[in-house]
Amino acid sequence: MCLDRGSADVQQFSQWLLEVGHGQNMVDNAQIRLPEHMRVNNMESLIESIYPDVHVNPPPPPEYFLNQMILAP
């Protein structure tokens, strides 16, 4: 896994992902417990954290989105 070669933060995230994959970090109703730093209060905050400065004028070039993504099953 390429995350193993990253910084301490990347390695910590990698470990968290592995634990989630093994069914750990769950609350009683089988929901995943997200660390506080992964939480946002609203949709605008989510978009801004994933795509900073996406609302600038002119908009970013298409290549901008190659390095920003949301991982989902």
C-alpha cells in the first residue's frame, strides 16, 4: 500500500483505514467513528476541504481535479 511510505499523518490514516476494514472503529449501530479532524459541519465545508479555491474566478483548469478526490465505495 503506497500510504505506508508517507508522513506520520499519512501512516496514521493508513492504519485507521485498515482498522475500519477489519470492522474496528465502529459505534454500536455499525457506523464508522470518524476522527474529529475528518468531520465537517456542512456541505460547503466539505467541498472547500476537498477542493480548496474551487469557487475562484476564473475556475481552476481541469487538471486541478486530478489531484483532488473523494474516495467512496
